[in-house]
Amino acid sequence: MTQKTINVGICGLGTVAQGLLALLAEANEVLEARVGGAIKVVHVATRTAKPNVDVLGAYESRDVFDVARNPDVDILVELIGGTTVARELVREALNQGKHVVTANKALLADYGDELFELAQAQGKALYFEAAVAGGIPIIEAVRASLAANHITGLAGIINGTGNFILTEMAAKGREFADVLEEAQRLGYAEADPSFDVDGTDAAQKLVLLAALAFGAQIDAQAPFKQGVDSVSPLDLEYALELGYRIKHLGIAKRDGESLQLRVHPTLIPKTKALAQVDGVLNAVMINASGVGELLLVGPGAGSRPTASAVSADIVAIARAMASNGQPQINALGVPVENLTDMTSNIADVSSAWYLRLEAEDKPGVMASITQRLSEHGIGIESLIQKPESAKLSRVPVIILTDEASTQSVVEAVAAIEALATVEGPVTSLRVENF
């Protein structure tokens, strides 16, 4: 029987695209056996010529829209990044009857509802395994492998830059700015690292996971965000003393009929496997009715890990085409029109809390602090007052609270900061015991 050839067009020729070309070349024979047909790169488009990159004999052009309009291309791979041109490119490809694979989480977080709806209308696949957590096959796991499970919550280290920064600060007591500078030198952080630092990158990935796991509407602005820069080396040290490690997490959790969506530094028990994921690694922990607690760990970025995820989507589409079938069109597991806005108001979201402040070491001070917490209905689980030092006019006080709403903690912290015996702002971080 004659085997079918599935033609691929690649837009962009950066590190991920180069990794993809290398993987496809290395796995050519095994892919043909696994797919039931040949995968052939027939067209590559990039604004700048890269003569040293092996494009596997593909036709080259400078206009990415040439790929979308090439009648020989079955699957267009969008690796140009950004949201403006990429949005129009994906739209054009879908309108031209092509399946699309993308690694662009910002594009889907901002325009996913529109693009998934178009793909659905055109009867074409729009796959995005590489858009969340790099080489970890989290999208397929949630969409297919856990399809029979009722997912109650997920929490993920889904930004490698933030995880690298906290790991280095915890291990060596280094300051945030110092580690961020190193992350930029090593290529873990962009020249403008604001999206990594303030939680935007993680929030974009979280809304895609929430759409898959809970049927939540895709809205990049929905998650609450608190940046990794709100953590100091002292917080990491005190958290460990209390039996916790601090990780910058994206959390999606059922809250009655609503859904908590939040990205922030979080104290988690140091015995949890998620707490042991260090460096630039990513990890996603899922709680589901069938499997219980599941943790997937792996590289969250990089040329080959991301290319591996892109190639997985290409193979999934190619397999269906090779057998004259149709790939799964609803990439989110449900039709776009069935996604609903269910995000909780962050003011109402409750958790335990870690508070750190500087206070005068004299009679009555601790009583006034605990009184302010009590007035807002906040109980104390544990309290540490560091010994007085001749070098300090005030001493650190660390408090772990019982579960309390965001609104009550915000109000209590404002009341504590207003005390004359308390100096400077109070650091407040959420605690999750999962």
C-alpha cells in the first residue's frame, strides 16, 4: 500500500525551529513507521536568511504568508512569536484549509477564543502542546489521558526563569536583582524580563491549562498576579525554618461553582515533590478523581524540549491524515462556545498566610499585632519573634496564619502597618498545603 506524505511548512527559523528540523531529520525513519506515512518539510519562511541551517531540502522564502498560501502545505507550524503578525498568519493558514501547530502562548492567551473558533469552523486542528511547560506533555495529558477524570485543581511551576531565581536565592542567599542579572546572562530571562518577573508569562499559560481542565473561558487578564520579585532571601530562609519552600506557582482550583486563577509566590511543605523542583525545570501537579495526585516534571524551555512538543502535535495530526482520518478539532476538549467565565474574585479567595514584619521589641507590641489580626477574624497558627540584635532597632516577626480571605488579610496588614511600633511594609505570601 502506498504511504501518504504529510507536508509541513515552518514559519520562523529561530532556536525552536532549528531544533524541530534536527529532530525531524534524526527521527525520520521511526516517525514514518509510527505515523504510517512520511512527514516532509516542504517550505520554510524566515525574514532573515540562515544559510548555515539545514532546512532538509525545503523551499525557502522571506514571507511567512507564502507558507499559509502554499497549496502543498498540509500543516503550518507557527514559530515567529509575537501576537500581531502571528494572529494574522494563523488566521490565514486556517482559512486556507491548513492545520496549525503553534508554540505561542501569548497569542492563544490573547486571541485563543477567536482562533480556536475559526479552527473549529474550518474543521482544522490548532494544536499548542509547546505553548505550556515546554517539553512536558501536559496539554495532551489533560486533554486526552485524563479525559475521564474530574480535575479539582492544578498547580504548576510554569515559568523557568522565576524558578531559577528562587532556587538560587534560597541556596546561596543571593538578592533578587543579582540572580535576575545572571539569568539574563545565561539566556534564561529576556533583556526585558518583566513578563517573567511579574507573572504575566505564567498567567498566559495558566489560562490555557484552565480552559482544558475546567472549561474556563480564555482570558489572559483573569488570573491574579503577584511577582517573584516580592520574595526576599529572608523569606526563603524563614519559610524553610517553618518547614516550607517558596515556589512561584500558577494555581487553578475549583471553588464551589467558581474557579480560582492565581499566580504568586507560594509557601508549600518542603516534603512535597513539587517543592523539590529546582532550577529552570517546570512542573505541573494535578489533582484528579481517577489518578489522585499526579506530578509531571521536565524542561520548560529550550530548543529541543520545545521542539519535541511541537513535533508531538505534528505527529498527532499526521497520524490522522495518514489514515485518512480527521485530527481532534476541539483542541480544548470542548467546543469554544461551551467555555464559561467562572473566575473567583480574588478578594474572596482564602488560604493560609505567611506574614513578615519589623517591629519594636518592647511590651505590648505583639499584643497589638495579634489584636489587629483578631479584629479581622484571622487566627494564628505559629509565630516567630527573632532575638533582639544590637545592630537592629527593630526585630523580625514571622507569623503563619490560619486560613483567611484575601480581603481580610489586606485589611489586617494595612492596620498593622499603621502601628507606630511597626516599620515599613508587611510582606504577605500565601501558604498552600495541597
